[in-house]
Amino acid sequence: MGESQQGMDDHDDIREQDRLLPIANVARIMKRSLPDNAKIAKEAKETIQECVSEFISFITSEASDRCIQEKRKTINGEDILWAMQSLGFENYAEVLKVYLSKYRETIKVDKGSGNYKDEEGGEASGVLFQQPQDLQQQHHIHPQQQYPAPYYTSATYPPQSHDF
């Protein structure tokens, strides 16, 4: 029975790893927002990793519910934007609409030129990957005014736990 329990523990660890974004990616994103000489504690990285992963699950779950209601199997960009708006993140959704639009423009332009490699893992042009500050300036978005705390009701939060 001891070996069986150990096997189950390994399986739970794999699920936890699959549920969370890679810590190196989270740390890299965090570092971009800080001065070069700033240090980030391991606990801070792990906390943000947990929060970001939960946020993604929360939004994805709402988008998935919409797809189920509409009898579709694939979540698309509009579903994510709809979920964000319905969950009180409409100000973030506005910025992401710009990213989605730029992404689609990039695909249309670059597919013909051969610069874009699609889902099989290539690179996309730099037009899509502007810094958020650049997009905020271009679209007159002021972070202090645009990102209020979301409003949650007991019906929408906490999100339901899903098996991954």
C-alpha cells in the first residue's frame, strides 16, 4: 500500500505542475516590471504563480461555460474577452481587444510574407508584442483610472475548482 500511496502522491504533484504556469516564466514577467537591480523573493514568485494560474482558470472556466451553452467545443479570443467583461474585468478586456486585433492583423500580413509561423511554434512579428505602456499611450489608456478592483458576487466568486 505504501508504493500505491507514493504513486498517487506523484500523480498529484504532476497535476499541480500542470495547473501552474512555469515559475521561470512568471519570474521573467515580474522582473520586466521592476528596476534591473530589484530582487524577487522565492515566496513572492510562488504567490504570483498561484494567483496568475488561478486567474487564468477563473477566466477560462467562464469562457468554457459560454461555449458549453452555445454547444461549441473551442474557446476563442472573443470568449475570453466576453468572460473578462462578464466577471468585472472590462477595463483589462479593452486592452486585450487591441492585442487580439493586432494579433489578427499580424497573422493576415505575415502569412503571405512567410515571416509568421503558425501554431506549430514559430515566431510572430514585433507588431503584436508591443509593451503595454506603448499600447496604453496609443489608445489613451491610463492605468490608474482603467483598472479598478473587479466586482465579485457570491455567484461568480470564488471560482469552482476544476480537475486539471
